[in-house]
Amino acid sequence: MKTPSTTVPASAGAPAERRPALLAPSLLGMLGLVLTALCLLMALFGPSLAPYDPAAIVDEEVFGAISSQFLLGTDYLGRDMLSRILVGARFTVALALAATLLASLTGTTLGLFAATAGGLVDATLSRALDALISIPSKMFALMMVASFGSSVPLLILTAAISFMPGSYRIARALAVNVQAMDFVQAARSRGEGMAYIMRVEILPNMIGPVLADFGLRFVFIVLLLSGLSFLSLGVQPPDADWGSLVRENIAGLSEGAPAVLMPALAIALLTIGVNLLIDNLRGGRAGKEG
């Protein structure tokens, strides 16, 4: 007499086999997280970690090489580059983060409102912001700085205005798709107000792409502000961000001085880290949906 078969169906074991792959973090994603966290920590604690006064001349040799005393060399005046990079991280990261928050919050709110209201409101907002997005960001920034002078609040406002229309277009496109779904129509039929529908029904269902767009806006704004500082139109002395550190030490480029290479490397590491982190978030979400 045959004993009943106890073989487990293949489909029952399939989820258990796939689970480790879904939970395993991406190596590039972890690298992006480490680089991004490192830059944030530099912005938060850089001044207290600086080994020297960033404004003090600590060495007679200008464009000094890397040594045990000066880990990133010295600049064109003999100041410690590690201290200046640590202090400059506050402006590079904090200004870009503030401008990105302002641009994303404003653009996402307007996009949600336009998609939910529809009709004339949607058309008016979309055409107005299409006109604004047609102006290149660097050209708009140059006009603002030439008209009002360079200051930290103006730099934040200029970068936010330049990149807010892009956030609006992304948010509106996502919200238009979500608001046509059945659960949103059911909320409308219940008599829910526009604010409730925007906050409870639509926004949670588009938060992933919005966060990914936030990361991209941050990278673009870092490059914009660094470019303005390189042109002497960004953060003004005695303060300095990483872009202005590249500009003031550009004379050492022919000598391969660390003073000009290290700030540029810091900008590159920040942008690469954020991009790797964003790509990992996208990949993880796609894997879970699959």
C-alpha cells in the first residue's frame, strides 16, 4: 500500500526562496547611503571637527601637499583645507537642502491642487509654470543675483523658484493618474473636501516617486549653487562653500594641488552618493512590486 505523498508544491516554497533576494540590500545603494550620510554629518558637525581655524593661516607653504599635519593639504594662503571643507559643507548641503525642500513642497502642493481642482485652475497654473520652466536655471540665477545681489536667502529662493516647476509637473502627472482611480471617486461621492482628498487619498499613493524626484532636485541644486559660487556669484567671503573653494584655489590646478581637487571631489561624492541612493530606492520598490 502506497503512503500518501507529502511533497510540498513548488509554489509554496517560491516566496521563501525569493524573500532573501528582496531583503538583501544593494551594495551600490549602501555605498550611496554611506556617502550621503557622511556629507550630512559633515554639514552638522563639521565646524566642531575641524582641526584648525578655517580662516587662520597655519602653514607658510601655499598649495601644500597632503601630510600627517594637513590631511588634505593647504590652500593658496596656507590655510588647512580639511578645516575649510568641513566648514564649507554647511553651506553646500544646508543651502541645497533648504532650496530643495522649498521647491518640492511648493511644487508638489501646487501639482496636487491643480490635478484635484482641474479645469481652469489646472490650465492656468500649468501654463504659468510652463513659462517659468522655459527659462534656463543658470540664466535665471544670474539675473536674480545681478538684480538683487548675492545673499544666502536669495540663493535659496532663486534655486527653489528655478526647480519648483519641475516638481510641479512630476506631482501633477502622478496626481492626475491617481485621482482618476475608484477610491478617489468614492471619496468624492462621500462628499470629502479637496484638502482631504489631496492629503489622504492622493498623496500617500504617489509619495515614492515624489521622494525620488526630491533626491534628483537636490543634486541639480547642489550643482547650480556650486556653479554660481565658482563664478563668484554664490556664497560670499568670508564664508565659503565647496564651489567657492574650487574657484579660489584654481591657480593650483596646473600643479595638481589637493586644495583644488578635494573640494571638487567632495561635490562629486555628494552627487554620486545621492544618485546611488535614489537608484537603490527605485530598484527596491520595483523588486517588491514584481
